[in-house]
Amino acid sequence: MRDFFSSIPLWTYALLVVVLCPLAAYLGWLWGWTPGAASLAVLLLPLSAAALSGNCVTAMTVSAFSAAGCFGEALYAASTTETAVSFGFPLFAAGGCFALAGTVTAVVEHLRRDVDRLEENNARYVRDLYRLERQSDDNSTADPANQTTSKATSTAADDDMGNVDYAMMLLTLQDVGRRISTNLDVDTLIPTILSTAKASLKCGQCRVYLWNGRESTLRNPLAKRGRDASGYSPRPKVGMTHWVLENRQILTRKSVEEDYALNSLLEEDPDMPEAIAPLAVGGELLGILVVDDFETVSPNFVRLLYILANIYALGIKNAQLFQRIEEMARRDGLTGLLNHASFQEELQRSIAETEGSSAPLSVVMADIDHFKQFNDTYGHQAGDHVLREVAALWKAVLPDHAIIARYGGEEFICALPGDDISRGVEIAELLRNSIESRVLQFDGQELRVKSSFGVAQFGQPADNGEELIRIADEAMYVAKESGRNRVVAGPPVAGGVS
């Protein structure tokens, strides 16, 4: 993917941004968004693509064009509405563009260096194996009288390796390195880790448990199967697992049995597996790898397990980093709610499920009343604080199945799969009361805000997501024109909510 984005020349990104800027400015004016918000939403796609190329110059150049587009939208809005130019949000948007470009570029470069290092290690292993094979052939050819001795030595070496196949080991390293660069989903990476570990270590059981440092718990990321019920269950506070987590070292059952100082672990953990290896990167503990049920255990087993555990840990860490970046790209940086584009995707998915099951789906849209006046009175920092607090109220009041997003500026929206318009109005009214009664503390001041709500239901009469949002938006503006701080439902239907 990185090669694809890096193959696109800079002028293409720049041309795309220049073409999209006027469209974004017009849409922002048409929809009444905060000046700069539409440009930020539209230009996030080419900006993210430029950052994924890994080229800092390209990413920063496109960021500069995007920032200029946000300022241009603000100027356009001021000229069309004949109001004073406000550069508060464009400044915030410009900072966000540069921060996003810098963060994504840095992570892509970090991952590229990790992949290059793995490929270099893989090449070195291949060269070493080739050199050993050449030396073995040269010795056999140079001294035929010692062929019997060499054969005996080779057999002894094979016994010492305990069925560890170098070719399989190299293939494993190469496969895991390829997964790190191409497979960035933890859910699909874990099964790959288990299969390669079983093949190279020749063990019947292998499991990965991910570590949660804040809760001090271990979690199996894979769905539990019936045959796993009788397997070893690690306990972070006692036994073999506790020792590995504390010391960050591989521990085998054999070493516990032979070391008198570790014998107490057998009493705490009588069903301990053959070995547990910590999965850690740069001092950060990610989890453990539990292996058991071996065909044979060789003297070099611990060495091989150590190499594999380090590679697996690096793969898991990279996958977690990419998941974090994806989540950051889906969410609004100020409130933590879904952003406009992510909400549209989730809404379309919910509509498709609704059409298949005939279940209801309603949308609640809201706008903080007189928010621009509030910003002018108390300042934009107070406004940001209010947005965060209102977002927290949405998350606290709305049910778990609600899909909540910051739609733009001071507008919030949520989809309620399975709830009809009556239930949507009920939830919106509960949320309106919560916002109205909440006293917000900021810089020694007590602040209060109110919100106007619009509610609409899919199929009454909206038959697509765009129409559904439009009806909710129109209902919200009716609530504003009717005195604000109230809930209004969409077009009335027979026997429904008006």
C-alpha cells in the first residue's frame, strides 16, 4: 500500500487538493458549517494518502495546501455572508493537518525500518546457512578418510538440534516478516503466529495471551473453543505466568523441576505448560506465548523460542499501532466521537442491516444553541470544553447500540438501530434535559448550554441515508425557529410522532 501511495507524484496530490477546495468551500457555505470544517473533512482523504506515502516533503506540502484551503473557505464564507472573518477553526484545522501528516509519516517510516531490519536479518540467516553447507561439503571432499567421523559428528549435531529444522525456521522468519509488512490486523495475525510456532517448535498446543497493563489481566484474543476448556489457563498473580510477567524471561517446566529455588512454582501451578515466553518490545510487555505438548524438546529449543517470541512481539506491536492510527483517523480529535465520514459509513451499514431485517432505524441530530455567541463571550477554549462535556453526556445518556458522531462544528448526530422515531424522540428529550441541567465548570466559571434536536426515522419517508439526515436536519432547524431547546420529529406519519 505504501508503494502505491508513494508512486503518486506530488503534483497529483496538489492538483487534487486545489480541485477539491472550491467544492468544499461551496458545500460548507451551503450546509452552514463552521468555516473551514468542510475543507477539513473533504481534504482529509488526499492528506492521509500523502502521509501514507512516507514522504515527509509530500505530506507537509499537501498539509500546507489543505490548511490554505481551510483559510480560503473562511474567507469565502465571510465574503458571502458579509460577516467578520473568524480564523479560529481554520487555525485548529491547519494544526490538525500538520499533526496528522507528521504522525502518520513518522509511523510509516518506523514500520519501514522494522521491515528492512527483518529482511536484513533473514538475508543474513540465509548467507550463514549457505556458508555452513559449503564448509560441510568442502570438509567431506577434502578428507574422505574422515567421512565416517564427519557423519557421526553431523548425527550428533542433528540430535543436539532436536529436530529443529533450519529451513523451516528461515521460512517462518520470512513468513512472519512478510505478515508484519502486509497483515496489520491483530485478529488475523494471531492465527498466523500460532501456526508458524507449532510448525517450527513441533508442539501440539500454542496460545497467545495479550496483556492489559492497566487492569493487570491477560486475554486470549481468539474466540474460545470447546477443546480449549481443558487447556492451561494462565493466572497473572501466581505460578509460572506470574514469574514470567515479573522477570520478562522465558521459563520452561524443565527448569522449574531442576531448580530448587523455583520448585515452589510447581505447588502454585501444578498443571504448568512446557514453556511460557514473554512478548515484549522496547521494555513494553504485550503478552505471553504459551507452548505445550511437544514431540521432542531439544537443547536449542529455548534459543529458537526466544527468536520467535521477539519477532511475534514486533508483529503484534506494529498491528496495534496501525489499529490505533486507524481509530484516530475515524474519530474526532476533540470529542473522541466518530467523525463525519466514519458516521456515514456506519449509517450505511446500519441501513443495509435494517433493510434486511425490517427493523426500525432512527436518527437524532442536535446543535448547541447560540454556540457562536458563546464562543465570542467566553472564548474558544471554553467552547472546546463545552464540546467535550456535551460529547461525554451523549455517550453517557445514549444506549450502547447508538452510533454517535460529531457531525461538524457544534453539531452532533447519532443513529439508533432497532429504535423507531418514538423511541428516538424519547432519547432526544432525555438528552436535552441532561444538557440543560448540567452545570459546566471552566476556569472558575459556571457555564450552561442548551441544544435543539431533530429526529427522523428511516423509511418514513427517507429511503436512503442522505435523505434521512436531511429530514433530521430540517426538524432540528424547526426546533431552533420554534424557540430552541426542544425536540422536533421529522415529517409526521399516520399514527406516529409529530
